[in-house]
Amino acid sequence: MFYSKLLDKLLKSKLFKNSAIYTITNVLNKSIPFLLIPILTRYLSTESYGIIAMFTVLVGFVGPFTGLSIHGAVQLKYYKKEETDFPVYLTNSLLVLICSTTITSIFIYLFANQIESLSGFPKTWFWSIVLFSFFQFIYFVLLFIWQAKQSAFNYGIYQILTTILNFGLSLLLVIPIGNYNGFDWQGRILGQVISMILSGLVALYIIYKYNFIKFKFNKQYIRDALRIGLPMIPHAFGAIVVTMVDRFFITNIKGLHETGIYTLGFQIGMIIMLIQDAFNMAYVPYLFEKLKKGDENDKIRLVKFTYLYFLAIIIIVFIFSYIVSLVFPYFVGEKFTNSLPFVFWIALGFAFNGMYKMVVNYIFYIEKTYLIAVVTFSTAIVNVILCYFLINHFGTIGAAYSSCISWFVCFLLAWSFSAKVYPMPWLYFLRKTNV
């Protein structure tokens, strides 16, 4: 009876409406790899697909160091902007971005040969990684501001336009037309980089029009941003290791050919991530508002809803995997048909990742981000060990097993820490009376 009323209320709420917008636009924005699959798998070799995959992996590793993960601090301070001169805070955060990107670029230049050897990605294209990461930071800042403002419509339109640009440029640069032979993997990467640069410049202009740019150097704000952001680097780095180190191992143990096949299965399994990530974007402002009130009845309702979410996301994985098995042979090129076995395990792993997000938000709310870093970094270590041994023992499918197990461990660790630092009535059903 409770869950029926809860679902009815949820469907009529702003949370549901915003979640629907986030889901649609986030899926459109991040569905480019899926929309391009029927094309790329027919025009590109598995090795070229592997190089594109390594570009994504390297962007993931470089990203936390360009900006030092302080975009999360910017979002948090917007929620608490009555306590902060937000334009000054944001402007100083952009100063940190410029400095950290410069240092990161120097580091990449000094170790270019080693990075190229390890990743298989050409060092002559490392510039694309730095540029993409820099403008992606600004892109995320605007998205986080709109998320905090609950401006789901603006958020959605901005993402859709970025998607169209990315999609269009990639098609234009990859597909052979007449005497034009296409740019192979280079065309896909150029499509991503150019679209992110343009989107980042638009984001900077919008931030300026919001009067959120105020040039006043403030050491205290920089320290505060670093206090919140720096502990998130191990968290972000650990999350990247959990989701991307598998491709490093596959490339070095099995080769770029296997990396390309695995990456396609991984991308399809990521559809579950798109769903849970979009929901979390809408859920965070709703959750924080409830936590501010501190009402015990609200806390019990939040817990009940969380358990319902856990069940729903697992059911979705099984339905999704069955549907994929039916349409897969018609969706991809013949060179990539061996990607199907990876889909279920990756999808299940991202379901655990969605469950992790439901409990880790409590830790983020009280700004104890160092605990999040402990969770993800510990999970990264587990994943590295599992990935190496499981790939050697089971082959490429071992990487999918490792990712799934690692996200489950991450979820359990985060839930444990969350329960200690921000007590919630997780065992409400053991009480004599329920709400």
C-alpha cells in the first residue's frame, strides 16, 4: 500500500518530471557511441575502434587533474551560495583550472613515450586529450549550476545541441564521400574535441551572462575549493580505474583488436549507467532538500524508496540484456559480433554503480569527500588485482567479471561509510512501528 502511494506521488512530482528530462537528454547526449555503432563498426577496423577507446580512457585519467575535481565544489557552493560570494568562488575555480591544466600538460609532455607505449594511443594526438579535458570542465560547471537550479530544460537543450554537433562532425569526418576517404579514427576524435571546445566556449559565455564571473583573487576560496576537490581526485581516479583500467590490461595482454571488441560490449552495457545517472541528477537536489529538513519520517520514506530503486534497477538489467540479445546481430558489423557476452556483466556492474550513488550522496552532503576517495581508491585496487588475474585466467570476459565485482564492492563500502557518518533508518523494518 505504501509503495503504491509512493509511486503515485512520485509520478506527479517535480522529481519525476526533472528525472524524465534528465533521462531523455542524458541518454541523447551520451548515446552517441550507440548511435554511431552501426556506422563505426562498418567503416572502422577493430584496431581503430581500440584507439578511439583509449582516447576515452586517457581523457578519463587526465580529467581529474585538469581542474583538480573542484567542479563538484562549485556545485556544492551554489547550493550554499548565501554563505559565499559565488561569482568570486567560481572565477577562482577557473583560475585553478588554468594552472592545473598547464601542469598536467607539462607532465604529459615529459612522459609522452611511456604513456604511448602503455596505452597504444599516438603521442602526436595527446594535445586532443588536454583540450577536451579543459573545456569539459567548463561544460560540467554549467551543467552542475543548472542541476542545482533545477533548470532541467536548459540542461537538456544544452546537452542535445552538444550531441547534435558531436554526432554530425563525427559522421562528416569518418564516412568516405566521393574522393574523400574519411579520417578513420582521427575523424571520430576530432568530432569529439571540436564539439567540446565549442560547447565549453558557449558555457563560459552563459556563465558570464549569469554574472557569475567576478575577477577578485581570493586565497580562502581557492583553499576551500581545493579542500573539497583534492580529496575527490583519488575518488575520480579510482572511479576511472574501476571503469577503464580493463582496457589498459586488455590492450597490453590481448591487443587493440580485443580492446575494440570489448569496448563495443562495454558501450552497450553502459545504457544502464545512462538511466541511473540521469535519475541521480534529478534525485540529488530532492534528497538534499529533504535532508535539510531533518524530518525522521522523510528519512524513512527515503530509505524505502532507495530499496525500491535497488530492486527496480536489477530487474531493468535482466530485461535490457534479454532485449539486447535479440537485436544485437542486426545492430553491429560482423567484425564485432563477439562483443555480446560482455553486455550483461557490464550492465549489472553499472546497476551496482547506480546503487552506490544512492548511498554515497549522504557522504557528499556532509562534505566528507575524503571517505568517498577511500571507497573508490580501495575499489580501484581491488579492480586492478582482479582484472589482471581474471583476464589471464578467463580471457577478455574476465575484465567484465572484474568490473561487475568491483562496483558491487564499491557499493557495499560506500553504504557502510554512509551509515556511520550520516545515520539513516536502514533497518526501519525491525522497529515496532513504521511510517
